[in-house]
Amino acid sequence: MEITNVNAYPLSTPRPDVGKDKPDHYLPNWEKLSEAGVRSNYSSCLVEIETDSDLAGYGESIVREVPEAHVKIIENLFQGILLGEDPTDVKELWDAMFSSLRTRGHYGGYFVEALSGVDLALWDLIGKIEGVPVYELLGGQRRDKIKAYASSLYWHYLEESTPESAAEEAKELVKSGHDQIKIKLGMSKMGGGENADTILVRAVRKEVGADVELMVDANSAYELDEAKRIGEQLGQEGVLWFEEPLPPHDLDGYGELADDLKMWVAGGESLFTRYDFEGFIKKGGFDVVQPDIARCGGLTEFLRIVDLCRERGLKIAPHVGLSGPGARAAALNASTALEDDLFLTYEYMYKKDNPLATDLVSREIEEFSNGHMKLPQDPGLGLEPKWDAIEKYDVRKGN
């Protein structure tokens, strides 16, 4: 079998209630925000690899902005490397794609995100060739079910939101079967007062009780001193981990913070390939490592990152975030095959209003019940695109 064509589909849809005058993070005093700005769309890039058989593979690359950039990289660069090749030579193909621009300074960003989507499509195709779920190609099933936490609880989307309203939402999540909840932080920086994040977490803790595990995610909002202060306060509330407390480039800061705090420090969603992760792992900056499979280099590179983590005895919790079904399917399959990872993200928040998470495939990828995800059973990653939906959200169609 050989690869005959590689296609990429740039997808995007407006986010409800987010416009030019309303950011998606930190609404109070948001004009002071420099890290995130305004993101008014959900985006994704679907990758399709066709062969000289009747089988095709599908993957997804994470896109936050400009999905057309991924299309150019995939169709103008990677396609020439892949055409005529055996799709089962996935590791060799990964190395060939990565090497194509590495010596010209491209070893992260859009380049590796696009590579990730191609890699996932190759793994999906191999699973279909063998007639097994991808996790069988990764060593087989190591667990009966996958723990999943609710992500993420916000209270700063709307001006009328309060810590109490966030606590009420947490209460409803517990009723729906969640016993692990992640809370977004950032208000201590954005004008809510220096203890605003702690007040939020305390309100949620009071409502849900001690039996529910809480994690917090700052999306790199803080510098080291403030992260230490907030982390010490949150440690008293029994918070399990502090995710992305610092900017992703602050290698020394992460090492110092992980040494100082009693709770786990988590991170890795913003990093690319084992070469980024290696420095943080050696420095001791992460207790919990969170590679995003649709960003870090795909499953091929994720497995190499896992090997680095195992050498140091670190915990692994694949990140998913604002992604579509391809990224979620990859994380589910990887977690099924990993006996030593923690748990997965269940993005209940974005499933409410993100059709790219729910409408692109014919079968639901995630089945959540009583705090756990059902294991995938379909060959490959289980992705069967709904082409009418793909066309609807393809930005090249003027949508």
C-alpha cells in the first residue's frame, strides 16, 4: 500500500457571545490583558491521507488561529515527502517531515502542529489496515476505563459571574457524575484583587466538599513570586495540581516552583516535541506532564515524550483543550494503552457551544459516565468525517 494524496481542511466557526469588544478570557479589566487578547473563533484542521486502496486515514492538528497556515504546510511541504510512501512506516515518515525544515529554524509552532495532524492520520490509517483500535498498536489495553475530569470551570467569562455562581456550576457538575473539576485562574492578575483566585477556589471547595478533587489552571498568567504566593494559598485548599502557572519559556521558574509547592505543578500543553519537554523534565519543573498529542508532534512523538517521563518517574496526563474529535480520539487511545498516566480532560464547557467538537464525525468519540470515559472500540482512531459538516465549516468556502 502507498500514499496517493494528502488533503487538509481548515475549519472555523464563530464563538458565541465573543466579539471584538468581548474577549474569551478575563472579562473584568480585559483591556489590560496581553497574553490572550480576543479569540472570536473555534478552529481546527482535519487531515486526510488517501491510499491506493479503499482505506483513508484521518487526523487533527490543533489550531488556535489561522487554520489555513496548516493547510499550506501539509499540502505544500509534507505531501511531497509522503506521496508514494508506505503509510505503515510512520516513525520514519515523522523523522523525514521533521527534518525537512528543522535546519531552517522550524521546529515548533504551526510546523509541528501540522505535522501532528499528519501523524495522527497515519496512525488512524494503520489501525484501519490492521482492523484494530490504535491503542492495540501501542501495546494493548492497560485499563478498563479512563478517569476524566471536568474542564474548565470559569467565573470570569461574564461580568455578572461570581465565585458563588461558579460554585453552583461545580455543584451541578458533581451531580452529573464528576468528582474531579479543574478551575481556571487569572483574576488575581486581572484586577479582581490579589486573593481573587483563592476566594474562587474556596467557594468551590465549600460547595463540593472534600471528596471532590480540584485542579487549577492559570494558562501562564503569573510570574514566579505571585505563582508561589497563590500556590501556597491553594495548597491549603487541597488543590491537586497547579497547571501552567508560569509562561512556558520559564524553565528555571518552573523548577523552583515545583520544589517550593506542596501540590503538583503540571504543564506541557504549550510545548513541542521531546526537545522542549526534555529541559523541563531534567530541571524537575513538572510533576505532571501534559503533552497535547495534536500539538506536540502526534502519537509518534508523544510516545517518545512518555519514555522521557518514565525515566524520571513522572506522571502523565494527556492534554486536550479546545480540540475536535481527532485530538480527543488520540488522547483516548493513548490513555487506554498507558497504565501509568493519570486522567483525561473532559471539556464539558466547550461541548456546549463548539460544533467542531461535536458535529464533524458520524459517531461520538467520547462517552462519559460516572467520572470515566468509555474505551474506544473502532479501528484506527474511529474517525469517520461528516463531509457536509466539513464543507460547512471550511474557511475556504467563505464560512
